[in-house]
Amino acid sequence: MTCRERLIRVFKRQEVDRMPIRLWGVDPLTPRDDWATLYCLIEKYDLEMIRTWSPGPDEWPVSPIVKKTEKGPVKDGQQEVKNIWETPKGPLVEVFCSFVDGSPGRHVKYLIETPEDAEKYLSLPEYLALPKVNSYWALEKKSGEQAMLMVGIDQAMYSIQRLMGSETFGYWLYDHRELLHLMIRRSFRYLKRLVRHYLENNLGDAYGWVGPELCIPPLASVTDFYDFVVRYDREIASLIHEFGKLVWVHCHGDMSEVLKGFIELGVDCLNPIEPPPVGRITLAEAKEICSGRMALEGNVEDGAFDCLKPEQMKALVAETINQGKPGGGFILCPTSSPTTWPKLPAHVETNYRVFVETAVTMRDY
């Protein structure tokens, strides 16, 4: 089987010749100097790849929203960046502290923090224009059967949550629930239009999104998850399936209370199924719950590559495969890409090699 064929069959819960092994976020088409060893592992062992596409910056129409950016002086390696959106009801302002060395930054002020901010957001003209898709065909030609192609899309709830942050979002689940729905429904309308546009152009083998983790316990309730995630995402998944495509969703956190919701939503493959103590169910338990209705991808924690000794990594990979491989419907994959480190440390590189080489000896069915 080719890589593409194998992954499609796993998503469909069909028999394959071997268990796929994927290094999430590692792709020779977008190289980093410090990941050379990882690219060699992909090539040497013919590892599976999921290549994600979305329109390039020059393929998106000009936004109807007037935005401007103001950058402050650099001090102690930090710089405040102010983003201002002009709306009919007054400006919306976001302030972000960035680090010049590329380290993760932080929000000083989110774009939406008050009901008045939400009203400003809702006064903006709705975005209706659709992007060009020419770059997809170039990526498809380069990829051939070497990778499964996934169209990366936004998620309605997450598109609003990230404008306000987890704390405000958590309070508004109680205090301004309908206002959240008004903003999410607005985002959903465009998302559905965009996805249909992609589907009508016959793009991708699968469609994938991230974000549901921001609306699951403990921050949100299971009821919130169904109301703000399943309610909207189910309709997107149904549309994708109508065109014969597949659905991949990324959600960190404890799946014990929401796993069945992802099955009901229509997810074909859920990533990354984090093991205890992050989650409260094991990979084996998750597979039993899914019982052929949804494939799983994971579940070796990103932190394990940093913290474990090579012999511990070998044992962890073997145990993960013993839980996930039987019966198929499983892709072995780290729970994140190796971007935790600005430069990949030698001991992490060693653990990636152990991860791959251990898995390769156990992947055949």
C-alpha cells in the first residue's frame, strides 16, 4: 500500500498491511535545519505523512475589516504589538507581548473582553469572499501518493474563543451564553460557505481542525461541549462526508467525558488521545469505546521525548503499540509537533530515533 492509501484506509477503519507511524508536524517540504535527523527517519523508514493545505496569503481576498498594527520598542528582548480593528461601533484593541528570539509570547489584552466589545465585533461586515485554491493543485502534484492531503479549516467555537481567551470565555459560558452563540453562529456561516467551496473544488482526502479542547472539562462542562462544539461541528462533518471526504480533529485533554461526543459528531480520526495522568482513560479503553466507529491517532506525550531515557522511551512505545495496534484503526504519533524547543536538543533527537526504530519493528500486521 502507498502512504496515502494506508492512511485513508485507517481513517475508514479498514484493514491495512501495517500500522502507520507519523511524526506530526515534520515534513521535508517545510524543512528546519535542526530537524535533519527527523527527515532522514521519515525517508529511511517510509513513514506516513499527513500534509495540511490552506490557501496562501496571496490567495485570500482583501478583508473588509480595516486593521492596523502598532509595534512598541524592543526592551529586554520583548516587544508589545498592538492590533486595532476598526468597527462601526468603535475600535477593538488587542495587545500582544512577543519575544524577538521567537519564544512563545502572551496576550496582555484580548480583542474581546466585554459585552461592548462583542457588540463591536458583531457590527463588522460579514466576510463573504472566497479564496483561490491554485496552490492546492501544486501541493497535490508534489505529494502524489507520498502523503495524505488534508485541508486545514477553522473551528467555529475556537475562532471566537481565541479572540477572548480562556478566562473570559469560561465566565461567558455562564454570564453571556447567547452572546457567545451570536458570535459563533456568525463565524460558522462563513466556515460552512468556505468548506463547501473547497469541497466543490474536490480538494483534499480529509478535512481537519483544532480547537475543541478549549470547550471541554474542566474549563467547560460536557453540556457546553455539546452546545458549542458538537452542535456546530456535526454540520461541518456531515457536509464533508456528503462529498466523500474524511474528518480529522485534534483535541488535547481528558477524553473520558467527551469521546462519545466526537463519535456522534462524525469524526473519522481523533488526535492525540493523551494517556493518564492528562486523561483518565487509557488508549486501550478509548479503542474499546470507539469499537471501529472512529480511528485514533497518538498517544506518546510530547513531554516524554524531553524527560525519558532512551530505554524508557522504547518501553513506552512498545506499550502504546500493544494498546493501539490490535484491530487496526490506529496511527502511532506524538501528541504534538517537536516545536516545544527553539532548537531540537540532542537527547530529544535520540528519543525520536528510538520512537521510530522501536515502532518500525512492531508495525506490520
